[in-house]
Amino acid sequence: MPKVIHDTKFSELKEQLNQLLSHYGPEKMRLVMETLPVQSHSTVEFTTVTRDVSFLEAVDAFFESCKFIGFSQTTQTTYRSEMKLFQQYVKEHLGDNPQFKDVTNGEFLSDYIHLQSDINTKAKKSSFLRTFIKNTYKKFYGHQDLGDLKTILRVRWSNDEAPKAFTKVQIAEILRIAQSRNHDSLYTAIIWTFLGSGIRINELCHLKIGDIDPETQTIKVIPKGAENTKKARKINQLALMMVTDFIEKKYSQAREVMSDTDYQQLYIFSCTGGNKPITSRAIQQFMKSIIREARSIKDEDKDRLGPHSFRHSFAIHGLEAGIDIYTLSKLLGHESIDSTMKYLRMSQPGYN
């Protein structure tokens, strides 16, 4: 927890310093202080000056922060919903507007997270709280060190709860079932895209024809948390062939009657002729029905598998094929290598 220095007769100066710290950070302030004449005899250690911050002040600052504004609309909606639930809990236990330091008490946060029995919900709430608290620390205290809260806001998965990947046998059966249902080859192409690129479900839904580049063997996706940008990701040759064949079959007539600009803007995976993207819910429902039918998947594993399991499969099978962890991290579009390290554990014998 950040140490709070209470007001003294120098409170006005401290307030001004605190504002400078919030804007520039302690390291830059220290460097500036070292250049001043008062430093002529010895180097003075610069101490971060902080103050009491209310919970509602922290909430407002979070929603006005560059961090929050930079999130995609989906992420913003999710975080607003999570904040509303957290505010209700805070109000019930601490009142309308307690001090931020009381809200971020380790025991208080732990009790809130463990109200949930579902491990995925716990992970979701922990992720939100980490982002919110780190943003507040940076804004008002000049750092982002969670200290002991790191342990509290880290969800540890047991082998029975952890994300699970498909085996190669299961993938073969899933493809066979998808092909037998013959939904205009739509879901077969979707599965191959997942398997060949490791992209997320929302990234796949918003792929357009113009995002495919056969020459560089890449697809351009809108990455998680960056709604207004597109980044190139690699796709393997077999998956690329399946996707381009699907586009040719489904949109050959559209290409003849539309301008090239309009044609390139069509969504690849669509139930409306390319005008609107397929929904993630539609993919999830279809995949759940296939998973229930698949005999190679144990009954106790069926609730743990879904479209995102293809991303896990891409990562684990990539490691087994000899891809190093740093290359894999780039292929998956992870911002930090730490996010990729979990796949090393998942690939260990006996994990499942």
C-alpha cells in the first residue's frame, strides 16, 4: 500500500509537488532536483509525496485516464460493468466514498474476489482490479507497484480449472464433424483460421477480405485493447489456402458486381453476405454443439473447451514443433512474454 503523508503547514507546497509527481513521475523529479543549487553539498534523496485519495476520486480518474480511453469499446463496457459491481460491494461494506487505501486493503479485495466460485469470473475481476489499482497508483502516487497485492490479485489455476487445449485427435474429429454439417464451409474455414493463426475469437469475427495477404502469408487483425489499429499476424500455408478457397467460393459473385474497394471491405465470416461479421456467440454455440458430439473428448472436459481452446492448441503445438517462446509470443500478439509463459507449463507432461 502507498504510504500517505498527512497535511502539515507545508501542505500547499506538498500538493504542488504531488501534482508534478503525478505528471512526471519520481525519477524525472529526482533528476531535476539534482540540478538545483540546493544540491551543492550532497545528493538529496527525493521522497514521493502522497496524499489521501477517495475511492470515487480514483474511479473518476480511471475513467478519464489515457489507459481507459485507449481500450476498445468492448473492454470499456466490460470495465464499466465490473466497476459498477465493485462500487456496489464497496458501498455495502465501507460506505458511499471511503478512502482509496481502505478499498485496496488486501483482505477486503480477497473477500470480494472469492465471492465468486467460477475461476474464470475470479480471473476477470482480478484483471480489472489490477488495472484499476495500478492506474490509480500511477496517477496519485507516481508508481505502479502493487506490492503484496500482486499475490492477492493473481488467480492460481488448478489442473482441473485451467484452460485446456485440444489434442490432435480431437481436432481431427472436430473438423470431421464440422465438415459433415456443411454450413457452406463456413465453420470449417473458421476452425482452420483458428488453428493456423492462433488469433482470438473477436479478432477472427472482424476479419475482412482486404485483411488477407497471401504474398506475405499474413492476416491483419484488430488486436485486443486497440480498436482503432490493425496488426499483421502470420497464418500457416494450409489455413491460408482454406480461407482463400472459402472466400473464392462464397464471394466470387460479389467480386464481379462490386467495386474492388467495397469488395475488400466485406467480412469474411458472415451470415449476411459480408455486410456484418458473424458474432462470437454464434461461433461459441456451434463449437459447443460439436464438442458435445465429439467422442474423443471426455465428458468432464467438455465444459472446459471452446473456441479459445484453438488458441491454446496453436501455442502448445507450436512449442512442441520447436517454436521458441519469444517467437510464439509475437505470433500470439502478446504484449508481455509473461502472458506466453503459461503455455510452457501447459505443455508439460501430465498437465492435463
